[in-house]
Amino acid sequence: MLEAALRRDRAVVGLGLLGLAGLAWAYLGNMASLPGAAGMSMPMAPARAWSPLELGWLAAMWAVMMIAMMIPSAAPAILLFARVSRSRRAQGVPAVRSGFFTLGYLLAWTAFAVVASTAQWVLHGAALLSPAMTSASPLLGGVLLIAAGVYQWLPLKDACLSHCRSPLGFFAAEWREGATGAVAMGFRHGIHCVGCCWLLMGLLFVAGVMNLLWIAAIAGFVLVEKVVPGGRIVGRLAGAALVVWGLLTLAGRV
């Protein structure tokens, strides 16, 4: 009976995550199709300074983008939380729905979205982004590529990636009871994921903040890095390639 319940929970949670990610991708696709969009990019950014309302909209757009990109790679940890919670319920321990853990995880990425939108606002004000929200400076693009590539080899990146790839140890050591505890665990797990991927998200400024193909490529890479057995090796090879790309960009050859 426990195994049947676990399979049912896995199906329900999996479908919920699929629906959430699907809605986020549908929103991004709708944004890309608005009049004035250039190719797969979002509508042209205004040349004037942004109002607080527009900055808030931008932060919300980044938050939705993070949901679309990160929910697939976070699914194993969320499903594991649901399994552990169901097993504890079978032992008579009060359990919490996985939605609370997911909420905490997304709160971490929402905080990142606020930082990223603020960075975009600063870059926009410094005229370092084109109207289509891509890097207008080879220096900016090259530095972002090199920084993201070097980070792939740093111990901090490896530590955060190890956490994301093996959340069971985190649950064993950091389990908290109740809904508040589940949100706190989700937030802590999300912070590790932000630490793993924040510079990769910075690459969105290289090819377009809302370039759907570029977003999908980065999301796919994050999924491979976190889930595939050889993901760590793939990540380091990609880091070396990013450094080469960045150097070529700085030299004006890309």
C-alpha cells in the first residue's frame, strides 16, 4: 500500500510540476510573440529610463523565467521530498505537502529575479544593452562568458552542484517539521541552486534576456549538469568552451 501511495504521489507531484513549468513557458512564448519582438526576443526595451512599475514588471518576468528554467532540474529534489514526506506519514509522523517545499525553492529564485532585474536596469541605464536586450558591448559579453566559464571550475560551484545532485543528504541533515520548516528547506535548497547557476543566468545578457532558444539551451544545460551521471564533466567542458568563446568575443572575432 505504501508503494502504491508513493507512486500516486509521484504522479500527482510530477504532473503539477509539469503544469507549472508549462504555464511559465507558455507565458514566455506569449511575450516573445508580442508585436515589436525581434525574432525570438522580447519586445524592444524602451530607450528612456524605466519607471518603478516597469521595473516591477521586469522582476516578475525574470521570476517566471526562472520557474520555466529551474523547475525541471529541481523536480528530482521535489519528488524526493514528496517521497520522504509520504514515508514519514506512513510511520505516523505529520507530513507536509511538497507544495510548501516548492514554494520555498521558488522564493529563492524570486529573490534572484529581483537582483537580476536590477542588474538589467543598471545595464540598460549604462547603454550596455541593445534595444532587444542583448549585450551591446563586446567587453560585457566577453567578460560574462569568461566569468561563467571560470566559475564552472571553482570549488564553490562544485559544492553547490554536489548539493543539487544529491539532495538526500540535505534532507537527512536539515529536515524541518511543519509547513514553515518545509518552506525553509525549500529556500535553503534553492539558495544552493542559485549558487550553482547564477552566472549561467548572467549569460542571458549575452544573447538576449528573452531569447527563447537561448533560454531553452541554458535550461537544458542546467538539467544535464544536475541530473545526468556525467553532468559534472559536461559542466567543466562547457566552462572551458565558454572561456574560449569569451576570449574570441573580446578579440572581436565573434
